[in-house]
Amino acid sequence: MAETDIQNQKLILLYMLKQVPEITSEEWLRWAIESLYFDYFSFMQTKEELKKDHLLFESKRKNEKRNDTSGAPVERCDLTPEGETILQQLLPNLAPSIRSYLYEEGKKRKKTERENDSVLSSYSPDANGKYQVSLLFHEAGSPVMDITLSAPDEKHAKEICRHWKESTADIYVKILALLENNENAL
């Protein structure tokens, strides 16, 4: 790969981070591949080079509420001050069509990140051999619904979390109707 291609890829990844601060590692990878500027291997190589050059950092945040598919807290990525400086200096070298695409796509991704952060679920084993499941739905930073329940095993805990993420609005409306003693709740 030509040196200018590598530089452009680094610049593209830095600009993505600028557009969506604190993006999860998984979402950043997905975006990079969907953009068609990267495949998995070029993304990983470029990301590692940026980390090595101290232009970005990737970490699990204290009090992280979102979990990855394995149940561990997600890792989030951000520009370092050095990365911000390099981006400001070199951004004019990035083709306007690429900047425009990344800017527009960044707005969509920010909205998706906010939505993903408003519906959270996690589970963990408890002392009784069961699994404690936590389900959270919040808007504008305020909890709307926070449910903790027990599942008999990990399989059921995963299924509850999956269903919560897929059907939060429906579940929320049904629970409210049941609590209000509405006979048409189900």
C-alpha cells in the first residue's frame, strides 16, 4: 500500500473519532468497514499504529453501562490531545468528498450511539447459582425504567437482555398498562 494511502487511512480514522467521541470499538470498526475505506485487517493495523503514536486511546470506562456480546464492558475510543492537533493540521489534505461523507455519517452514528446508550442490559451470576439481570431505559440522562430480576440460568439471562434491547418500547408500554391496571395491556 502506498504511503499516502496509509496516511489517508490514519486521517480518516482520526476524523471518525472527532465526529463521534467515545465511540465503542465495535461501532468504530463497523463504521470503518461499512465506509469501504477499510477491511478488517487494514482497520486493525491502522488503529494499532495510531495507538502506538499516541494519537488515540482505547479503554474500558469506569461505570460503563453497555456490555459487549460476551458481557464485558465495551471499550470506547477517543482522540488524544496529540491526535486532535495532528487532525487539525492535516484535515485540509483529506478530500472534501471524504470529509463530507464522514461528517454526515458521523451525525447519524452519534444519534445511534445516544439511542444505544438509552437502552441498556446486563447480567451476572449471583450467589445462588442464578443470574441477576439488569434492564435500564433512560431518556435525557434520567432513568425512565430500571428493572432488576433473577434468571434461572445464563441462557435465559441472555435471552431477556436480547429481547429487552429489541423491544424496549413495547415492553415499557405493556408494563405501564399493567401497572395502571389496564385490561388491554396484553
